[in-house]
Amino acid sequence: DELDGLIVPLLDNWDLYRLGTVERIVLRMGVWELKSTDVPVGVIINEAVDLANWFSSPKSRTIINAVLDKYAHSR
């Protein structure tokens, strides 16, 4: 719930559950990693985009990139 609360405001008129399961999981993992580790932001976002591209559709990488970038800049 905590991670979802951080993600929802960044979705720009999207509901979290309109996203696919893979996208939600990748966003949660990415936000947690940005929040809780000292791994460089670019590495985290790149890995999340790669996961979304690998396990979902190529279109999902756009939203993953946008949301994680917004979160990284909001911190």
C-alpha cells in the first residue's frame, strides 16, 4: 500500500489497476529500489524498463520509464 501510494499520483489520470500486473510489479520494485538503495537512478530505471520490455509489451517500457523518472525527480 505504501508503494502504491507513491506511484498513483505519478500516473497522470490513470488508475493503478488499469496497468497490467507486470507493470504494477515492476513499478513497485523500481520505486522501492529508488527509495531504499543507493544504486544509481539510471541503472534502476534502465533495469526496470528492460524487465517491462522482456516480460510485457514494448509499449509498457514508456510508462515505466516515465513514472520512475517522475518519482526520481520528486525525491
